[in-house]
Amino acid sequence: MNKFQILIVEDDPPIRNLIATTLKTHDYRYITASNGEEAIMQASTYNPDVMFLDLGLPDMDGVSVIKKVREWSVMPIIVISARSEDSDKIEALDAGADDYLTKPFSVEELLARLRVMQRRIALLNSDGENGSGAIYRNGNLKIDYAAGCASIGDQELKLTPIEYKLLCLLAKNTGKVLTHTYITQHIWGSAWEGNLASLRVFMATLRKKLEQYDDSVQYIQTHVGIGYRLLKVDVNHHEGNQ
Ligand code: CA
């Protein structure tokens, strides 16, 4: 039995049932809520591991639910949105959501997003056990925060200060989708349009440097029109992990 408990927040019964059945089939535990107030209540009572949250709820906007829950919890929140506008997803991500699914979505997609969150939780927990968190490891990627350098396997990466800053920001949020605005505000302190163009260039060069020694691994995932995510690489497929 999978120990993970998932809170499903969705007012549309067929979709709620689809998610519930999928989770049940894959041995996840789940609880449900059909409106925002119930969602906040369930989240605070049961402290689930992950929340699937529909943005269009009858009593309040999903973004308000995220803001409320973020006052006391870092539980991964995956937003489910029927709206095709990216602005809704961006608003939800900036409010503290970790990822998003757009309706209609497939069962496989749902499970894949859930696995990303499980890896994110595992990483957050192992950081806690290591205490200092002075060294970051993900697949063959290693960041030595004290020395201020990053490497892939034995190869040190020649990063510019901005690229290094970007990598650290992404690493700190491994598994979470970061919006363009979030990133530019953290790197440059503002989100003006010139920075967005710079961000694309820096991301492209950073990605190239990460993949120069091993292009079979994708570390940085691009979310067109939204932002970027650093993926937790499956350690089983790579050497050099300790
Ligand atoms: Ca809805």
C-alpha cells in the first residue's frame, strides 16, 4: 500500500471520481473536497501529502485556497484547470502551486505529475536529514554551495555568476514549476520585459552546459509561456551517486 495520501479538490463529480478511481487503482490513499472551504478544512485536518486542486470552485477561487494553505503548509499542490489561459496557471504558480494539469488530461499524465511530486517530497526530506544542505545532488549534477561551484560527474561546469544563481534557484525548487516572473524577480530583482529575453538566453546556455557531458539526461524542463522546472533525475539510471 502506498503511504501517500492525496486530497482531491474538484466540484465536478465525474472528474473527481476519475481521479479517485485512478488513485485507488494505484494504491494511493485519498480524501476529497468539492469546494474551497471544505478543501481548506480537509487540508488542515488531515495534512495530506499532495493536493490536486481545481481552480474553478463554486465558493471561492482556487488561488485563494492556495494562498490560505500556504500560510501554514508546504504540501505540493497540483492545480487542475479547465481554462486554457496561461495566466490562470501562472497566477496559481506564483501563489505557491507546484505544478499544473490542464483539462482534459489523461490518467497517465495525472500519475506522472504525482510521481514528480513524490520525488520532490523525497528530496525535501533527504535535505532535512543531511542537515547542512551544503551539497546538492541530483543525478550526476552536484552543487557545492560553500565552494560556489557546480559539476556534472567529475567535470566542473564553467558557469557565469548569473547561470550559477539560476541553477541554485532551480535546484532549491527542484520539481516545482517556476514562472518567468518568479525567476526574473529572484535573479534581477524585477520582472521587466528585457529580463525575460535575457532569461531565455541564460537558460539556453545553462541547459547546454548541463547537457554537454551527458545529453541523455534532461534536467531543465521548459514550460512554454509559463516558466521552467528542474527535474529530479531518477538516480537508478545514473552512476556517480552516493
Ligand atoms: Ca470546477
